[in-house]
Amino acid sequence: MTFRSRKDDVIEGIKESSGSGMIGWRHQRPGISRSLIDERGYITSILYNQRPKSNFDMAPPLIIKVNGESTLIRRAERGILNATVTSTNSSQQSASEDVIKTSNKLRDILVGLAPKDAEGLATADAPVTLFSMGGVTTSANIPRAKHLEKPDREYTATATFTAEFCDFTKLGQIISTLLRMPYVEVSRTEWRLTAATRQSLGAESRKLAMQDAIRKAEDYAGMVDRTPAAIEVSEYTPLYNQSARGGQVYSGNPGTHVEGMTMEPEHVKIRTVINVTFQAD
């Protein structure tokens, strides 16, 4: 059998055989028909071809964009104490001396609560894991004049302290002590997790957020009989939100008696929000 093809997709074949009873076949355009022709030139049968699927016949992939969310809540493991020592006086030297004297007392208290091992790290039973003290700074200010009197210049000296407590009972006791000290303000307490806990819970939170996104995508894709596959993930919210108690300032006055405070740690939220793009075929 020999074949010859033409550009217009009409293909003719001629079979040269003396005993077959069939001379050849004619193939028209794809998807229409193929005719069998006998030796007399009559069409004996027609075979209909199925048109091959083209890109226009196939449904486009379904793109699904959803958010995945996860929130984990844990009891705080560390309490952060923020204190400020401040003195205002018409004498810059007097203001500085007040702050230095009070700061040294506060530092001695914290040193006693933060024993170190041979490597310089806090011991296992230390109530305070670490603390820091800022240097003393001074500023000058001229108060607003009253009755045309020439006001005296005022000087303000300030030092700041930050201490991390793992013993919350001791934290309450220290706050009570600070409130009895002159020039001291407890500006804020924060509640945090340890770095190891944050890392562990962060990984768990990300997995839960992805699972949430997958469930949402499967809900959408399942309604149209599709199977989703993630093709892009982005995280756009903070992972770790520490709890902070601020706004109220506790200031001590000489001779003030304060009962021991009971510090109940707050809970910390670890929140993850991601955006995931799926393609469902």
C-alpha cells in the first residue's frame, strides 16, 4: 500500500491488490470520517473519527486563594519588670546623686536575686534570670513662669532598669519593695515565653495554619470535583504576641507601706496567619 498526503488534510490511499475486493480508502479531515471504497468505486462503510481534545475543550485550572489561621495560648513563663528612677531638682548635682544612690540600692537587690554559675549564666534556682541597668541621663527644663516671676531652671536625672523574673512570687515582692523606695516608678510589667517555647510553638502554629488553609481549599475544590495543590505560601502577620500590662504607673513615696503583691502571670498568644494559593486540576 502506498500513501500520498496533501496539505489540506485530505489523504488518499490506494491499495494495489487483485484479490482483496477493496481498492483503498479515503481519509477526510480529522474528526469527520474515513471511507472504505471497493473496486467498483462504491463506498462500503464509513468510520467516524472522534475529534481530539484541544486546549479550548479543556477546562482551565481553578485557582483558590485562602487564609490559614492558628492561635495557641500558653501561660507566661517569664515576667519582665521595667522600672525607672527619676529625680527632679534645681541642682543638677543633687538630682544626679539622688538617682545614683537609689539605682545602686536597686542594683544590689537584683544582683542578690540573680546568682551566676561558673559560665556567667543564671543558676537553676535564680529568681531573676537577667537584668540590665541604663546609664544616668540628665535634662534641663525651665518651668512656665507664674506672675511674671523668673523661674528657676530644673534638672531631671533618670536611670532605667529591666529585670526578667521566672519566680513570680519574688516579682510581686520586689515590686512591693520598689514602691517603698523614693524616686522609683514601676512603669510596666510584661509577660513572655522562653525562646525555646516560642520556637516550638511557632512551628506547631505554622503547621496548624497550613492545615486550616488546606481544609478550606478542599471545601472549595470538592464542590467542583477538583483536587487542590498548594503552589504559594506567604506569612504576613507577627507570629508572637507577648502580653503586656502597661499604662498604670506605680510610684513609691518615702514611708509608704505596701503589702506584698501577688503576681498572677497572664497568658501569651502565639498567632499565625498565612495566605496560601492553590491550583486545583
